[in-house]
Amino acid sequence: MATFVLVPGGWKGSWSFEAVVPLLERAGHTVHALTLTGLRADDDNATVATANLDTHADDVLRLLDRAHITGATLVGHSYGGMVIAAAADRAGGRISRLVHLDACVPRDGESWWSSMNEHFREVCAAGAASTGYAVRPPDGGDPRRRPHPLASFLQTIRLTGALAQVPRREFVYCSGWEDRTPFAELRTRLQADPEWQVHDLPTGHDAMHEAPEAVAALLLGECNADASAHRRQACH
């Protein structure tokens, strides 16, 4: 059985995977959904202000240490792609699979900020204006979202090359918001890279909420001919 570590995107916590976790557990797997430092309900302003990408990679590494996890599947949504890349590069071979779920797939020296399009950079800048260290959530969306540590969006990733040793690396492109997605060029790049497997899902960015069964099926590697359209797309 696999061990899944689920890392949320910007402004979100472990709750963003709430519809997917039971589907993976029902299949007999162990699942850890994280809330990153600075996004927990009891985090004070100093914690939010000092949390950066390294902090969040350490959140994942501490879990691996505490639970004695090897052969982990790291799943990162959106900004979480930065986190799982950084963590996998430092995990000493304990990661067997990476799944970037409509997420950043950074190269050395890149950041969330550099990976985004102008729309999301504007959202970030406007959201950080009131405090200078935390980015308020964009308007609308789940009320459980919290201000996101600005430093984690801005910090550039440092990769040693160890990430390339992860045996299985996958990118999931959510095609249902193509008017705004910052990941179209990334999808094209990874499709041309034989070391990556690229999946398409016909959902908006929050595939975990829109099509949790399709996301779970993809993570479980299932292809069921009688499944829904979302599930069939997940197997392409």
C-alpha cells in the first residue's frame, strides 16, 4: 500500500483534500494531508511573517521523519508544487512519486512568483499591501482560507539535482480554466520531457473539490471503462 502526503496550495489547509482523503483511505492507503506553517488557525503573526518555502519543505520532511515514511507519494496542488519539489530534493531518496496537481514544477532558481502570470502576481501584490508579510486570499472562494506567508511565494527554490532521481514524476493539467491558468506553458514543456507523465483533467483549478473521484482515480492509477467523463479524462 502507498503512503500519500498531500500538500495544499496557497491560502489553504489540509481541508482542501477533504473529499479525496477518504477515497484513498478506502482503497487501503495511508494518507497525510498537511496544513503548512503560517496557515494554521493558531499561528501568530510572527510565524506567518517568517514562514517561507524552506519552512514548508521542512514541514514535509518532519512528517517523513516523525512517521518513518519511505517510498512516499508527494502530491502538491498549485503552490504546493514548489513545496513537494523542495522536499523531494532534500528527502534522501524517501520519495517514490511526485504528483504536481495543477501545480508549479520549478527549476532551480525559480519561485512561485516567477512561475505565475501577471494576473496572479497582481493578486499577490494587492493581497500583501495591508501587512507586507501576508497575502490575503482572493475574493470569493472557501471561507476557511487564510492569509498566506508572502515570503513563501517569493523565495526561490534551490535544487541539487536529487529531484531527478524520483522514479515517477507526474503533472496534472486542469484544462477547465484555460483563460486564466498560469500552467499552459509548463504543460507544453513537460509533455516534451520523457521523464514526466502529463495528465489532463477537464476541471477548474480546484479539481479536488470539483472532481474528487477523478483525482483519487488518477492517484490510484485506476482506469475504469464505466467511469464518469471526469474519471475517463483522468486516465488519458
